[in-house]
Amino acid sequence: MRVLVACEFSGIVRDAFAVRGHDAWSCDLLPSERPGQHIQGDAIEAMRSREWDLMIAHPPCTHLSVSGARWFKHKQREQAAALAFVVLLLDAPIKKIALENPVSIISSRIRKPDQIIQPWQFGHGETKATCLWLKGLPKLTATNIVNGREARVHRMPPGPNRWRERSRTFQGIADAMADQWGAPCPRYPLANTNRLEA
């Protein structure tokens, strides 16, 4: 499969698909933190640059997340632009799309998510409600429900890199996406459990 992971600089989701043999590309305005196939630039241009079988999009949540609701009245223009970007991603001419964001105004302004997942359903003892808007894809099935409900991401101290740490996809969720949404690839059977190191 040819997979585009839009708005991802970490390479976590991209690599989960790549290690399973897919032609996976990340795209972000920032360079990739890991070596791999990465388009540094606009996600909409990357989306339109070739045919993709699957797109997983992580649009920035700065102006969308309800955790910043107290600032909404001061950034209506930014919110409108962010919502327009989400619509472009969801309406892409790609058969399979997953758009990921925290609990946000996407639910009230565009449509409710198809699923809300938590890291503790995929091997990480933490809470971080993550909404998924799906097109042509099944809901993710939990792979490793674990104890522990620490809100580590929510409690991160303020700082210049807080947004970067909060935006990373948990490895267990990335692996579930690749295993459950990636069609079997003859070059690398899904039964093989080798993974890239984090």
C-alpha cells in the first residue's frame, strides 16, 4: 500500500507501516525526526501529488482542541482556517482516511468522531482521549489493555517543546493502525513481528 501520514514529523506512524513493507511517507512543515521517506512541505500538496491508498492525518490541534476553549473567542479566524484544513483532509480523493485529533470542535462543527481511543487500550498505561474520524476503515480494536491511567501527557509542564511531546503518536496505537489498516504486503508479511526501534 502507498500510505501518506500527513502532519507527522516524528515518523512513528510512517515507520510502523514501512517496517511492514508498505510504501509509507510522512509529511510535515518540519523535517522528520527519524530517517525515512518524508516530504517536508504542505500536506495538501503532498496529498495531491500522487495516488495514495491510505492517508492518516494528524492536523494541528492548537486552534481546535477543547482544552483551549477559553481562548476560542480570540482566535475565530485561526479556527476557521484550521477547520477548513480538516475538511480538505477528510474530503481527499483517497479511499481510506483516518483523521486523528484530541477532543475538539471538529465534533460540533463538522461531525462527531467514529471512535475515541485511549493509549491504555494499546499497551501504554496512560490516558489521552484520541478521536478518530474514519473513511473506508474499520474502527481500531484494542490490542493490549493495561492497568494504569496516568495523565502524563496532560500534566507535562509548560515549555517550548511541550507541543512536540504532546503531539507524538503512541507506538502501540501506530502498530495497531499498521496491523489493522495495512493490507498484507508480500514484501513483509504482517505475521512478522520485527519492528523498528523507537
